[in-house]
Amino acid sequence: MKKYNIFLLVLIFYISISISKTFAAQTPITKLSATNGEIKSITTNGGQLSANIDTQDGKLSNSLTPGFLITTNSNTEKSLQLTATCNTQEGTVNAFFFPLFSLDYHYIALTNSNALPQSYCVDCVKKFNGALNSDNNPNVIAYRMTNLENIPNVMKVYYDNNYNRWDITLLKRGAIPLNLEIPAGEVPLTNTYSTCDEAGSYQATITLSFI
């Protein structure tokens, strides 16, 4: 009788262990997953955006230094374009240009928002260095820009003479600043400032965008 009871207890113990192992083997594993999307954004990033024009020689009272902040979390190369426009009586036209006589500097044309010039006045400034006569480009003033430069392992820049724009290749992820400068203390492009230019606010719009 005792042997039977002992055998029964051992059998119950063995069965309970087997059942326990079976339940443990069937315990499910749950994985959590969250998807992070690609970030591509551009915001303005401070800088000096206004100045006074010296009525004697057209020089800016201070440099104009618009800034952008490019943000991405992608390691793949990203292409961007930096463009500029100014307003005329016929609509907006390209404001960046590369004078035929200069191999070193690029310029930006500002137009009088209070007395819009005709578009041919901007063309004269771009093609003929102020058309050699300031009477032909009233209400358009052109200023030299500090050239953009490559930043090793960060970005490559290239000025496209065909479209008068900057093509930019971003090489790394992160928050990357891009700063422009129209320096103060320099006279405007020859024959683009005179008494033919009426009083008012001379403006251009600069745009940076992913492509």
C-alpha cells in the first residue's frame, strides 16, 4: 500500500513538471515597433535683413546676411537650389546674376517695391553692366554677394550660369546652417545707382528649397 502511494505521488509530481514545462514553452514573445519618418526641412535662421542705402554712393549701411537652417535625418545626399527673384512691372524675374566682365563675384539685383521698374531694366543690369548708362536701369540697384563655398564633408555648392542659381548638394545629416552675405561698404555695380533711382524700399526674395 505504501509503495502504491509513493508511486502515485511520484507520478503526479512528474506530470505537474511536464505540464509546467509545456506552459513555459508556449509563452509568446511580443515585439514592439515604431517607424520614424524622413525629416527634410528648411527654416529661416536669423541674420540682418535690412539696411539703409547711402544717398551719395549707394553703399549699404550694414551687410545683409540672410540665413537658413537645413535639417535632415537622412544619410543619403540631398539636392537643393538657392534662387532669388525681384519684382518688376511685368512680374518677378531672376535676381541672381554673374556679370560678363567678372569671373570672381556674383551679384543680386534689388528693385524698388514702391516704384517697380520694367523688366528690361533688370536685364540691362545683368547683361551690360548697368547698360553703361544709369538712365537705362532706373529703380534697379545691384550689389555684390560673397560667394558660397564648399564645406568639406558637409555640402558642395555650384553656381549654374545657365539658370543663375546655386545648386547645393548636402552630404550629411543633421542641422546644417547656410548663410549668405551682401557686404556693406562697397559701391553697387557700376551704373546701377544714381539719382534715377527713386526713394523707396529696394527688395529681392531669396528662396532655398529641396529638389
